[in-house]
Amino acid sequence: MILRCLLVSLALVPAALAASTQQASARDRMPQNGLSTGAVPRNLGFLSRLQSRGVALVPALEATLEERGPGAGFTTGSPESEEALLKYIVGCAIDSDVSVAVGGSTWSGELGLCGATSTLGDWLKDPAQPGCLEAVSACVLARVNALGRRVPVSLRGQDGIPTLLGAVPVQRALRDGSPIQSFRACSRGEITVEGNCGWTAAYVGICQRGARVRLERREPVIARVCKGIHGCDHDQPDISSPPGYPFHYAGFVGGFDEGDPIEFMCPWDVGAAPSGQLDHTYFSVMVAPADKGPVSPGAIAAPPGAAFTYPAAEREVFTYAEGAFYGDIFKAPPASHASTGDDDGRHACYSEIWSAGEAYFTDRFCAGPARDCELDAQPHPCRSLSASPHVCESAGPLGDVALCAPVCAGTSPAPESAYLDCKEQPSSTYRWEHGVTAFLNDPSDLASGPGGWATVCAHDRCAAGAALDKWCSPSVTRVCAADPYCCAVAWDSLCVNEVESVADSWACRMREGDCSHPLCTPGGRCEPEPDTSSACIWDVCAADPYCCATAWDSVCVGEVESVCGQTCD
């Protein structure tokens, strides 16, 4: 698997806690990716003190509170507070059937990276070992989300920890964090097939777009089916995110009273699809009591021999390898953002699925144009390095996020393994062995626009070849709506031309004037000349001189649309 490397200079959280353990419910939902980007840098001192005490987690938290004196506690109430960060630390480290309570706050375990059965040690019983701190660091970094969304992620590490779910539960809130009203509690008499309270989240399924799906009841319940992996309210309008995305991620499909068959058409207009199966998509099921008695998520099942999958497993629902996160956020803050050795150990490598990995991780960590994040270096494509680990060389101080000029490992058959090893410098002997690989359900979950979405076409739409799936990009969708031949028989030279003539996209335009690359592709700076350059180059550079003075980056590509009125999708 080809990777590009990114050095992420993130600082960690100070949090003072005291904790005791108590039994809690076992894991019944996917971990959320919603940690504020400021939580880590604002709390780095606390993290350093936490690991330096050399005791188990609860005594370390109690000692931190004691050090602060009577009446002192953690900072609370903001997304960057110590309490908010501890939610993710405890969630990553501790098993799902345990809670940690200290100083009036309680955090629930989720993934057990340093739990009772972990090969990295049990942080509730013993001091955290280096491998435990690396794994928890990687998990915390993997859950940073600069766009303010709350999306589920599948986090995978070494030795099968965490254990993947055999059935993915339905999401109970939308991407913006707003709760789905139908999951509110209400009296049994208020629950109806069209009502929006009293429902229970069941599971996610996979079906072929446009095919008929028929589910069976195993208990006397009413049912509701929604689009994607999120629940819905009755007759909820379709929801699309980010703005401009041509497909929905949530919406209402149908409601089914006790006597009605649960039969519906698999939604066709959902953006997410399993990797490599673009003709399939997801549906989600909710259940509620039809009369009296308890209701369980397993009240609905697929009949024997069904042509669809229900419930679907975590590995089937989260199929897009976002990349890996690794390092040690519990170390003392580095002297600068430059890579100075093993003390500066907060990193990420993005996978090759992204059409613009730089733009994608800019969204991921600072949610703004590259220049606003002080990303003044271009990422370099990885070079195959036989059996060596990923090596990242210093790119110099670049603000909160820094790119590195990497030499990365080549192809590996298993993404979970491909993303686990890294060392900071070619001269370093230290290897990060406990990274966490993050997988997404929808490649648009953590990207603000097309520049960061995954490339899912079977081949480049700007080259003739086999027929393309109509879902692989917005411009391909528009071409195939006008010329079905392109997605049914072959994507020939006429289809390539129609990317511009029909879809009105400049994605396939070759280099223009004095640019060494297409205007829809990041690259070196453009140098407009009166006789050779298009009006678009002049207009973009007049509005944004950076594009002609320094580099034609992903922001300049976006300005092809915002300034010139052309699209690059």
C-alpha cells in the first residue's frame, strides 16, 4: 500500500483527575471521532506529569489532583478542557465494561488498548508501559476532528486490539452532533410507527442499490429503516454533508407497523459505499415495542439466504483506510515543531485512497486552507524502500501541522500492518511499533470538500479505459447521466472530453500557459504570461498572489471554481 507521510505537531492535554473503577455497560457503539484540535496542545504539561509518576492510572490522576491542592480539579466545560481530553484517553485505554471516576468526573472505557487482556499491560493495575502510551497516543490523535463533526471511526491496532464488532449499531446522532429525536425516551403509549420518540437503535445493513430488501421480525416490534448508518426521524428530509456533496448520508426510507412486512428498496442516493463495491450502500434499522414487553436490537433479522447483509460487521462497514497515527503524546513538549529526534513524536501517515492527501489532513487537523495552517511545504510521494519502515525527514517548523519529505514503505498486503511502524529520522534506531490505523465508513466524513475526498474511480477519468462506475466522482455521475455508454460499456476518449463539455469540469484539462501542471492539480507556482496563459491563471493570481509567487496549492485549485467559475470535481 503506497503511503504519503505527514508529521503532525500536536501538543497534549493537561488534565488532573482522580479515579475509581465501576462496572458499566459493555461496548455497544462505535467510537466517535470528535476531539478538538486544541485539546492536545493546551494540555501537554498534564500528560507529561501523568506518565512520569510511574504508577497506575487512577493513583496518577489522584496524585495530580492532590498536587493542585484542596478544592482544585480539572478544567471542564470546553472542548479543549482536561475533562474533554480524558474522555478520549480513558476511552482508548480502558475496557468497555469499566469506568474511571475521579474528582467528580467519570469517563467510560471503550477500546481497551491498555485493558485487562491487552498485551501492552493493564494501566488500571500497573504503571503504563511505553507500548501502552504509544497505542493510547495514536488512538487519541486518530480522534482529532477539526471540522467539528462527530463521526464514527474504526480503530485497529496490533494483536487484534481492539476487538472489532460483529454487528455495527446505528448512529444515534448526526454528523454535526445533533441528537436524533426518535431515540428520546417517552411513555409506551406515545410510541407509534410515525412517532419520534421511544425508538431503539438496531444495526446497519448492506444492500445493492435499487434492490428489494425484506427483513423478518423475531419479536413483536415496529420498525423504521433509514439511509446510511445513521438513525432518522419519521419523514426526515435527506441530509447531505459536506455542502456540495452530491449524495446523501442520512434520511428516512420507510416505517413498518407490526402487521406490515418490512420490505423496501435499497436506497440508491446514499454517498457511502463499501470500498470496491460502489453499487452497494448502507441502510440502518430502528425498532420500538409494538405492544408491551422489552425490545432488543436483535428483534429484526435477515431471512436465510438473503442477497443482502444484515447485520453487517465493523470490517464490512468501515472499509476506507484513512491512514495511521503514532507517536507519544505523553512526552515533554518538544523545543520546536521541527523534527528534532524521538522527543517530537506525534505523526500521521495518510493512505493512498485520498485524491489530495495534503488537503485531506489539513481538514483533519486545522480545518482551513493550507496557508492558514502554515503548511508551506508540498508533500512528496513515497519512494519504495523494500522492507524498511516508514521514514520521515524533517521539513522544518511549519506551525501546528508540518509535512515531512518522507521515504515510506511500499506495498503491504494488510493495511492494519502497513501503518504500524515508523521512525522519525533515517539515523534513528527507534521504531514506533504501536500505531493505530483509522478506517472510515464514508470518505467524505472528515473532509470539507472534493479536494479531500477519496479517489474511488477504477481508473483516472481523464484517461480512456474500462467503463467507470457512475458513483466514483460527481463529474463522472454527470457524464454518465448524459451518456450512459461511458458507465455501461467503456470510458472512451469521448467520455474523457465530456468531463469538460458535459460535466463542466476542468479536471482533465492539460497544463495551461506557464503552469507546469493542470490548473486542477496542486504543483509549482504558475507564472502567467500575456500571450500564453489563460484568463483564469491571471484572475486567480490577482486574487491570491501566493499562487504565482510560491506554489499552486490546494487553495489555488479551489479558486479555479470560486474565482474562475469552473469546477475541478
